[in-house]
Amino acid sequence: MAIIRWTPFRSMLSLRDEIDRLFNEFYGRTLPSTETYEGDWYPAMDITETDNEVIATLELPGLKRDDIKVSVNNDVLTISGEKKQEKTEENENVHRVERAYGYFKRSVALPVEVDANKVKAVYKDGVLKVTMPKLEEKKAKEIPVQVS
């Protein structure tokens, strides 16, 4: 039989990992620390950047176009909305409810300055795509040096 050295913190770390796993299972994904969130749920979001624009794509299944609000203010993208729960029949027994319902609001600081007047939002097949053109970078003006 081999002798194993006892380290008191090993069991505490595995306990913490287990508690983190339970919370993640119960609450779902964890929110990144760089954004704010309000509401009963938050939809999954991807943010990508090209040479000319920043694109945010959100999964919003079951929402109507009129239930979604998009705004860009001071280079912060805010998307909010509400997903209403479907009514059940009086004689219907509900065995499980796993889909999220209710109000949500997500605000994300954008990686670059965008032109808020040219933002476009398209909602199709439960996916919202917000396209935000970048502002033209202010180019440094070259000043000629004169010899006197």
C-alpha cells in the first residue's frame, strides 16, 4: 500500500469546483464581467468585428419583432425585450418547463467607436443581427516642416 500525503486544501478545492458546477447547472451560463444584465434571462450573444463594422448576433427564439429594442449610446450596445410565456390549456398538465421567459436587457461595451446613426438590426428565424459600422478613424494630419 502506498502512502499518500494529505493536503488539507485539496478537498476544499474539489468542494469549490463541485459548488461552481452546481451553480452553473442551475443558473445556466455565467455572464461575462464586462457587461451588465437585467431581467429574468439573458440570450446568447456573439460579437464579431471586421475591418468596417462590429456585428452582434443574438438568439431570440419565440420573440416578435415588436418585443425587441436595440440602442447604441456612447459605444454601448443595449438590447432588451420580453419573451412571453405561452398560455396552457385548462385541462393540460405541465410536466417540465425548461425554456426561459420574461424580460431581459443586455448592455455591452463595444470594442471600437461605431456610427450610431447607421446601425441596422435584422431579425430573422429567431436570430437578431445588429450591424454597426465603425466610425472613420481620424487620420493624423501631416504638417510639412519648413526650413528657414
